[in-house]
Amino acid sequence: MHPFAYARPDDLGTAVAAVAGDPAATFIAGGTELVNWMKDGIARPALVVDLGGLPLSAIDETPEGGLRIGALARMRMVAEDAAVRARYPVLAEALEAGASPQIRNAATVGGNLLQRTRCPYFRETSFPCNKRELGAGCAARTGPHHLHAVFGGSDACIAVHPSDLAVALLALDATVLLRGPASDRRVPIDGFYLLPGETPERETVLRHGEAIIAVELPAARFAARSRYRKIRERASFAFALVSVAAAVDLGDDGRVREARIALGSVAPKPWRARAAEAALVGRMLDAEAAAAAGRAAVAGAAPLPDTAYKVTLVERAVARTLAEIGGWA
Amino acid sequence: MPRRDESSTAWGGRVPLALRVNGVDRVLRLDSRVTLLDALRDGLDLTGAKKGCDRGECGACTVLVDGRRVNSCLTLAVMHDGAEITTVEGLARDGVPHPVQEAFVEHDALQCGFCTPGQVVSAVALLAEGRATSDAEIREWMSGNLCRCAAYPNIVAAIRQVASAEGPPPTTGGAAA
Ligand SMILES: Cc1cc2nc3c(=O)[nH]c(=O)nc-3n(C[C@H](O)[C@H](O)[C@H](O)COP(=O)(O)OP(=O)(O)OC[C@H]3O[C@@H](n4cnc5c(N)ncnc54)[C@H](O)[C@@H]3O)c2cc1C
Ligand code: SF4
Ligand code: FES
Ligand code: FES
């Protein structure tokens, strides 16, 4: 690990100014990603600014009837919160399906959204990787790549975003609240992540020195009827091969009024399956509609030889998640 | 050799730190790079917490920070100024092993023993969290602790025994079976 200076300011303005004013500075929250990056040589900050002393971990009601979750709230806190469990079950399920109890006790919401890909060639610095070193090439193109993208990849990079939380937030129309040195911004989660294109090193719209201060969940009718389904290589404590966050609002006639379907670990960012949502609207939520949504979810997939299985997995996982919501699975 | 950055002394290249470890106040001066795990093992000679993967993947380094179980390899010691740390060395009371330790011995819940300190600390936290109401729940909530010797069935049995000896939570009523 390279040497770095450490600071733990007790107000947000000082923390933001410290990072914004130094191109080699970075924030740390739980440390469960950054410490690994520093050990592995993926990150070499000269100054680490600890957000841990700031009062940014509360979960509050918003005036609009939604919830505002502080960026420093630990994964466990959010998953255990009674309002989250009752009103946004997909969020609690996604958090509890992520990492391990120990990691969830340390990891924060802000840090979770900014975790980086688990592409093994990115993490192991002896492989060429455009995300670490633009122009070096992409080892996943020539090596085994069964963990990689079927949507949204580019010639430069086909890595997937590993967060479970971000997939649930996408299905809930969440907004990310940012504090910069000069001003605040609100960014819908759908616009927070970037596709790799020719710049795979840029993963979000976050500017250097900007801090995530909270995530806001709107009051949405579909939120209460929502599920998260994660498919892994072992029963627990593993990143997803494929995941699905689904939320459905049913009218009094039993027909789908509105739906959200988001997919995880299939694209460089959490992936909204709008065609699958459209396939549900106006229909009764039954096995036929669920199967149609599954088929629509994979339209336009561009798998590579090792990722073809993900297409089948997504199609079935979407249908199965809807079956759970509909109560016939 | 990692490069020593002299210019960083303005921020304190060696950071002072106070920890309460297993009930004893300790004062340290550490390089900011030192993980909590290395501070415990190399700085305080508490070698119970083990370094398996050093990446958060195995749980061998599990300790309690202010009562919460965490991977001590994934966090910097300097982030915990003023914190209360409990390691496996701090579980026994007056020379009497913790009930979880007794149960691990009774159920032969180990083979090589490398993962055991992490398993035991994690299990103590799991019981406090109330996550030991069934074998399936124990398995899920112990998933952050890997055992290369695959002593899993005996680990689950040991935890189940302590959970049932402690009895169900008071709200469910009834005498302990
Ligand atoms: C073994 C292992 C398994 C895992 N499995 C899963 C899984 O299954 N599912 C899943 O979703 N995740 C998983 N994770 C990832 C885990 O959830 C993240 O490591 C964690 O959420 C990161 O949060 P943190 O607070 O520790 O971030 P840190 O390590 O402190 O920070 C990560 C990054 O975010 C930046 N940052 C942090 N907070 C802010 C903020 N408020 N504003 C601006 N920048 C900020 C930091 O500068 C850094 O760049 C796993 C991690 C490990 C180690
Ligand atoms: S897929 Fe992306 S992250 Fe993985 S090696 Fe290729 S460029 Fe790097
Ligand atoms: S050594 Fe910390 S989790 Fe493996
Ligand atoms: S007893 Fe050997 S690793 Fe668990």
C-alpha cells in the first residue's frame, strides 16, 4: 500500500473541500472497497478523508412521503429499518442478499453505489485492462468471461457493475443527492452511472470532490409490491451472476398499472428492462404475462460465447420474480 | 519497498490512536496504512484474529467493533479512534470460556482451527443479533465465515446448542426446552 495522509473532519464542508482541492485525495466511508483497492494497487490516494465522523447515517421521512437514507447508513441498518422493510421490501432483500453480515456492518450506502467491478482482470493488476489503464486492452475479450456483460458493453470494456443495492434503487426510481464544493445536485439513479463506451475508467457522473450525502426514495405505489432475486454460484456470500429487482402496481381490476424491472450483473451499470415493464402494463399478472416480460427483458441482448447462459437466466429469473410477486411461485 | 512520503507529516504520517481492546485501554501511534487486523496482531500481540484472505472474503479476522462484528482486515486502524474492540481473546470471563467456545469444543467444531477464532466471534455476534432461530438461518448468517476444513455441520450444531440453551426470546414466551 502506498503511504497516504489521513484526515477525519467533523464537518461535511471541510471534507468536501479537502478532496475537491487535491486531485490525489479520496473519501473513505466503511473502507471495505477502498482498503482492498489500496492493497491491490488499483487506488493510490495521497490523502484519505474519512467521512465517518459526519452525521450522515439517518433514515428520515421526506415531506413527499418517501424516505431519505443518509449516505453513511450501513447496509445492515437500512436492511433492518422497519419503514424500509414495509414500504420498500426489494431494498431490504437486495441488501441482505449482498456481501456478508460482517461486511454489511461496515459498508455504507454511498460506498456501495461507488463499488467497482469485480471483473477479475480489473482486480488483478498483472492483466491488461482498459478500465485501469486506458489503451492497455481488455483481458476479458480473450480470456474466460462468464461473469461479464450481455447488455451495454463496448469494445473497450464488458465488465458488469456488481452492486445489488443499485439494482433495487433503480427499480424504486431513487435519486442520489450530491454535495460539491460549490453546490448540491440531485441525480436520478438512472442517470448516475455511465456506460463504458471509449471511456471505461469513467463509471458515474460524480465529479472529483463531490460527496454522496443521501439517497432518496419517492413514495411510489409499486414500491410495496416488490422483490429481489439473486442468482449466485453458491447459496450465499457471492456476487450475482444475474439479479432481478421487480416492482408491480396492480389496479383494482387486477391489471398491472405500472411496473419496474431492473437487472443486475448483466451490464456495466444497473440495467432497466423497460421493454419487460411495457410487456406487463395493462395485463393481468399471470404466468403468461410473466413469461412475456422475461422474453422482453432479453430482447437486444448481445452475449459473448461465455455469457450466453445469462440470457436464459435473465429470462427465467424475471418470470420467476414476477411469479413470486403474483403469489403463484 | 513502499515509498515513505515525508511530505505527509503535516497530516501526521504516524497517527495517534486510542482503542479499548478487550476491556483494556491501549494507546498506539500507527502508520495510517495499518489495518485494524495488523494493529491487533503486530501492534498489540493479539494473534487470535487470523489473516486468511486479507480481502474480506473469509471472515478469519472477524472482531467486534463497538459490539458489531466486522472484518478487521477491511478497515484501517486509524478509523477507530476511541472504539471498543473485542477479539477472541476477550471472550472468556475470569478464565471461564465463553459458552460458544465451550460448545465448539464439545461439538468438535473445528479441524485445523485456523478459521475458529473468526467463527467464534462471529457466532457470539450472531446470537446477540437473534439470528440463530433455525439451522438455515444460522448457515445464512454465518456465511461470512468460511472453513476450508468444512467443519460446517459441527459449527452449526455448536451454535444451535448455545441458542437453545439461551432459550427463545422472551416475547415468544414459554420455558426453554
Ligand atoms: C468479499 C466481499 C463481498 C461483497 N459482496 C457484495 C455483494 O454481494 N453485493 C454488493 O452489492 N456488494 C458486495 N460487496 C461490496 C460492498 O457492498 C462494498 O464494498 C461496500 O458497500 C462499500 O462501502 P464502503 O462504505 O465500505 O465504501 P468505501 O470502501 O469506504 O468507499 C468505496 C468508494 O466510494 C467512495 N465513497 C464512499 N462513500 C462516499 C460518499 N458518501 N461520497 C462520495 N464518495 C464516497 C470512496 O471514496 C471509494 O472510492 C462485497 C464486498 C466484499 C469485500
Ligand atoms: S472487461 Fe473492463 S474491467 Fe474487465 S478487463 Fe476488460 S476493460 Fe478491464
Ligand atoms: S482475513 Fe479478513 S476476511 Fe479474510
Ligand atoms: S477448521 Fe480448518 S479452516 Fe475451519
